Amino acid sequence: MHSSLRDLLITPAEMAAMDLAAARSGIDSFLLMRSAGLAVAAAALRRFPQAQRYAVLCGPGNNGGDGYVAASALVESGANVAVFAFGDPAALSGDAARARQLWNGTIDPLASFLPQPADAIVDALFGAGLSRDLPEPVVETIDRINGRDLPIIAVDLPTGVDGRTGQICGAAFAASHTVTFMAKKPGHLLLPGRSLCGALDVFDIGIPARIVLAGGKGLRVNTPALWSDHAARLDASSHKFRRGHLVVFSGGPQATGAARLSAAAGLAAGAGLVTVASPTSALDINAGHLTAVMLKAIDDPPGLERWLEDSRLGAFVLGPGFGVGERARAFALALCDRALVLDADGITSFQQHRSQLFARLAAAPGRAVMTPHEGEFARLFPEIARDENRSKIEKAQSAAQISHATIVYKGADTVIASPDGKVAVNANAPPSLATAGSGDVLAGIIGAHLAQGMPAFEAAAAGVWRHGTAGAKAGPGLTAETLVASIPPLG
Ligand SMILES: NC(=O)C1=CN([C@@H]2O[C@H](COP(=O)(O)OP(=O)(O)OC[C@H]3O[C@@H](n4cnc5c(N)ncnc54)[C@H](O)[C@@H]3O)[C@@H](O)[C@H]2O)[C@@H](O)CC1
Ligand SMILES: [K+]
């Protein structure tokens, strides 16, 4: 595959437009379908050679067309194949009708399909064209097959998964393996879709890379290719100030741990200096737990303003354990024109004051990153959160636009979006990352990147990726502390 396609995500609508563009440039669309079907047959034979029967379930569109090509290729290779169709196969049109003519065997109605113990199932019912909830007979078939522990190879997407949103349209196959074409779709990465795809293969069916790249809107999988050019080039001779000075704000005496976790993560992630800015009332308890991290008493907004005159302060993390309320708002508003990670309580504090925050971020653009999980996202962006028609990607994009901040919409499928339209979906986070303090660590890593001068989107995307890698390295029993100790090098 063309290397620049590897991290690209294309929506089903973009894919359909590319299909047209390919046809306009003289490429025979049936040959694309043929390549797709052959790739599916090859995957079925390679992955499930022990199957005594390949049951190919074909739908009413081009996804079904791929299925007929795969069925014919499987028979040619000597396999035992049975085809079951949803809808009237005689009503197929275009390339799918041509593909059906390749198939010389019988076609039974989908409703008559009885799974047998040694079946491997090829799911070619619906793919990128799925636009509404599945019809009842298809839902019944899926219910009959899921849970039977049979291998299922999904063509393009597991039937029932919306390729744009990853949402389930009534029901969906839980595939063991999915074969998709040219590039991943958002539904392969966004939950719950991702958990239904099984192993994912992306197969190049021959649409020229120039058409795919021109047709994509810049959605990306989060990988180092996105941000490694911006990663600070650290070497042993870097002066500690050149490696950036990160400030993390602590809560009161009862709530200091979260800030210290962020600070430790910031240091481990490469900030040259880290200071915990603490209310005087919590200085002693913070001092008792800090060694390499410095400590500074900051009690109120005037105290903060005076300290900000020190130009060596590079970036700020505000929110973990800080407390919700007026003081958090005043601190955040004073930092909007700086490199700021606004997390946790820092976000919740603006639930009733959203426009004040967004106006300040718009008027004094700095490098602001907000890191809401689902609940915090709904507090800050209630209208966007409620809109069930939008994907998580589209929600993060809208939130970044209206807030003028880079948004890290957290979850097992974290989406990073910038106000100027850059978007990435993260896919390297293990489930064990959902643990207490994990978000504080993420905020600290992003803060360290900002302190080293990375632009906000790249700082955030690199932070999410390193956090995921650290989670994988720390293993299933991870704690926030072992997570900090597992943060990998940036370069
Ligand atoms: N775009 C491309 O470049 C290529 C696409 N190919 C295949 O073509 C597929 C897309 O084909 P189609 O656009 O024909 O779409 P599908 O085959 O996914 O769906 C068929 C049609 O069913 C209808 N439909 C949608 N939701 C429905 C529902 N809930 N109940 C009943 N009917 C519903 C729609 O009219 C849709 O067009 C891809 O997933 C892929 O498998 C391949 O043949 C290779 C080339
Ligand atoms: K499918």
C-alpha cells in the first residue's frame, strides 16, 4: 500500500466519491470490485483454511457484489461454498449484477441459512452503503449467528456498523476479521464499531493514490507520522529551560495528588523543569511528596498575574484536583493566551460560563488544549453532545471550532481535533488505561509537549499516543504511577 494512505481515514461518502473519480479517470469499476472480492476470498482461505464450508451472505448492493466475486473465487480454489442472498438477486444492478453472473451455483434466501459447526461466514450483506437501521430479517440472521463462535469475515465493514460513525444500526455482526479497501473508515476505529471488526486488513484494490489522497478530507489515525516533525529535538546538551518549564496547579490540602501525578508525568515526558503551583494551605503536604518537581505558592489571581511576568514559564496544566468554581475560572481566563492544558475541574468550572471561556480563547489565541472525557464534554458542549447524528469525530471537530481550542475528546477511541480542522483518531490505548489518575498523567504529558514548544494539535496528538504506548508497556495491572514510569521516549 502507498505509505501515505496507511494513516488516512476516509468516510463512506468520500469513498463513494473516489469510486466515481476513479471511473471518470477511465478505471473500470468492475475491476475494482473484482480485486475486492478476490482479496476477501484470499483472506478467508488464509485465515480459516479449516472451514468445511464458506457461507457467503450477499446483500442488495456492491457489498453483495464483492461477495459474489469472493464466492466464485473460493469455488475455483476448490472450496465448498454456499451463497445466501438478502433481497432478490435478479434485482441487482451494475457491477453487482455482473458479479452475480460469475456465480454458477444456487442462491438461497438468507432466511434459509442455518449455520453449521464448521462454517466460515463471509459477511457481504451491507458495507459502506448502509444508511439506516437494518431490516428485520437481517437482524434475525445476525442474532442467529453471533454468539455461535463461528469465524466471520466481514467485507468492508461488519454488516450493521456505520462506516462514518462506528455506531450500530439495529444489530451488527461481531466479525473475526474485516477486509476493507484502500483505507480505513472511521467506523473501523470509533467505538463500538472497532470492537466488532476483529483483525482489520486494508487491501489496495487499485484506485490510484492521487485520487484517494485528493478525495480524503484529512482525517487521520494518530501515529507519530502526524507529529514527529514537531517533536522537540532533545539531546543531552539541552539546557533545562530550553526543554521547557511546565507549571501544574495543585488543589487544596485535601486534593493535591492529581496535580503531583500530572507534574511527575510532565517531567517524565521531557519538560526540563516542572513546578507545582500550590495554595499556601497545601504547600507543606506538596513539599512532603515532591523531589525533582519544584514548588511555588500561588493563592489568587493577582499572585498568578505577578508570577506570569516570568517569561520562562512555558506551559500550564490547570484542572486535575483543582476544585470547581470561581477561582478555577479566574486562573484559566488568565492563562488563555498561554500554552494551557485545561482538564477535569478546569473544564467543569465553565459549565455555566461556556461563552466566557470561548470568547476569551477566541480573543487571545494561545495554544490551548482541552481534554474532556464524555461527561465533561457534555458539560461544556451540551448541544453537540446530544446530537446523535454526529460521529465522535464530527463532535470533536465542532467543539474545537466553537471553543477555539484543540479538543482531546477522551475515551478508548480518543479523538483529537484542532480549530483549524486537523483531526486524528487514536487507536493504541489499552482498556487498562481507564484507571484513576490516568487523565492526570495525560494532561501532564501534553503539558510537557507544549512547554517544549510543540503546536497545540501536535502536542495533544503526541501526548495521547505516548499515553497509549505507556499504557501498553505498563500492562494490565497498571496504576497511574506505573504509567508515569512507562512513558516512552518521544523521538
Ligand atoms: N467504493 C469503492 O471504491 C468500492 C466499493 N466496493 C464495495 O461496495 C460497497 C458499497 O456498496 P453500495 O454503495 O452498493 O452499498 P451496500 O452494498 O453497502 O448497500 C446496498 C444498498 O442498500 C441500501 N440500504 C442501505 N441501508 C439499508 C438498510 N438498512 N436496509 C435496506 N437497504 C439499505 C442502500 O440503497 C445501499 O446503497 C462497499 O462497502 C464495498 O464492499 C467494492 O466493490 C470495491 C470498490
Ligand atoms: K459487510
